[in-house]
Amino acid sequence: MDQLIEEAAKRQSGLEAAKAAFFKSGGQSQLIPTGIGKDSPGAEQVPKPAYGYRTIEAPKSKRGRIISDEEKAALAVRLMECKAEGMSRYKASKHLEISETLCRKLIADFALDFPATG
């Protein structure tokens, strides 16, 4: 506890010395020369860190592959082969490695008789 009191006394004596110098100079404030503050022309401006949440760009999504009409016709034939083997639409789309959406579009475009269940 004594050490804290000693540190406070040192700070207080420094303040008293500054106060005495202020009154000795006539109680006038001093003009601080330019170039010392943060707004000075030569001072380097550091940008403030971002506050709050930043907008994070979503990763660019891949566009689906473009399938030509010949490829669509070949896929429709392979879909009917999968139906003949007794596969459901889901299993056929996984077997052919196509999306279920593409599978539905092929069935609709080529008017295939492929029920949702095998």
C-alpha cells in the first residue's frame, strides 16, 4: 500500500510543478506549434478499423454445365434404360450423375413415361 501512496505522491508533485510553471508564466496558455497534432499536414492518416459486421461476398457459384440437344437425347435414352432396369427417378439421376431437376426436365421435354417411383 505504501508503494501506491508513493507513486501517487510523485504524480501529484509533477502536477504541482506543472501548475507552478503555468502560474509563473502569467497564467497564459502557450501556443502549440503546428505539425504536432494528429491533424497536422505531415501526419500519417491511419484508417479506423472496421466496426460491426462486414459484408462478406458469397462465393461465386458455378453455373450448370450447358448440355446440347444431342446430349439431352442420349440422356433421355439412358433414362429409359434405367427405367427398364427398375430404377426410380432418384436412383436413375444418381446413376447417370445428373441432377434431379435435369431428370425432371428431360422427362417433361421428351414426354417420357417415367413415374416418380420405380
